[in-house]
Amino acid sequence: METQKIAVFPGSFDPFTNGHVDLVRRALPLFDHIMVAIGINGEKKGMFPAQVRQKSIQELYEGNARITVDVFDTLTADYCRRIGAKFILRGLRSAADWEYEQGIALVNKQLQPEIETVFLAADPALSCVSSSVVRDLLRHQAGISAFVPSVVEQTIREYFPCKA
Ligand code: ADP
């Protein structure tokens, strides 16, 4: 694996949306392997347990040996070093995303200079899609099928029957 180009795609993925799917699809030709890594943040509990998020993303990419799904609770840079990844994949939907992402990328560079953050611009048609929009729709019992892959919607229905 060491000589392979491994990218970590870190995020909350609470839940995984069509925006995330598009990013992974477009990043696949750039890397040998993409590790979708669900970051556990002690301060942010999230709507779905990490294992539920992981299961839904694993089902989505079942059969694709170049995509793995993991959960981590360390600094992203430390996680990358541990698994031998030299790239961090992130998406940019707006200038606000860039402001936020730039700071994180600079800190990661400081921590692990050999790791590059690679940004892909969001597909304009999907730039309005975010996990927080999906969570808001769920709280108001609105449909989410336009924003998440059907496997993810199915997992949400199993976990949260009255909300999906
Ligand atoms: P985080 O809490 O770390 O921001 P998210 O799950 O919200 O985690 O997002 C993970 C990554 O996916 C971020 O880089 C974010 O900018 C990107 N992303 C989220 N939604 C979209 C989208 N619709 N199009 C492209 N990238 C996206």
C-alpha cells in the first residue's frame, strides 16, 4: 500500500450526501485508494452514530475495492500518517468553505509537511447540498431522496423510522 496514492477524505458525513458521492467519484481517477474517514469529534455528537454512518457508506461502496470506510478519533494529520496516506481530499462549495478549509490545510501542513490537501470545487448543481440541510429536512419530516444516495436514505429509515 505504501507506494500507492492514498487519499483520506475526512468529514463528519452526518449523513453522507450526493455532494460527498460526487466528490469521491471525481477523485477516484486521481488516486489509487480513497479512505472515507468519519471523524469523531468529542464536542460534536451528531445526529447519527458513527457506526450507522459507516455502515451506510460501506454499503454504498460495496464491491469497490478502491474505496474503504473508516472511523477515527485523532487529528486528521496523525490518522493520515498512521495509514500511510499522503493526500487529504476536501470539497469547496463556497468562499466560506475556502476560508475554513484554508486554515485547516495550513495547520495540517505544519503538522505533517509531506501531506498535501487536494481541493475539488463542488459541482454547481450540488453546491447547495450539505449534511446540515439534510438533518434540517429530517427534523421537519421532509423528504431527503433528492440529496442522499438511496442506500443512505434506507439506513436513515431503519435508524430513524419516523424521521425519514
Ligand atoms: P466536516 O464537518 O468535516 O466539514 P462534512 O461531512 O460536512 O464534514 O464535509 C466533508 C467534506 O465534504 C468537506 O470538505 C466539505 O466541504 C465537502 N462537501 C460537503 N458537501 C459537499 C458538496 N455538496 N459538494 C462538494 N463537497 C462537499
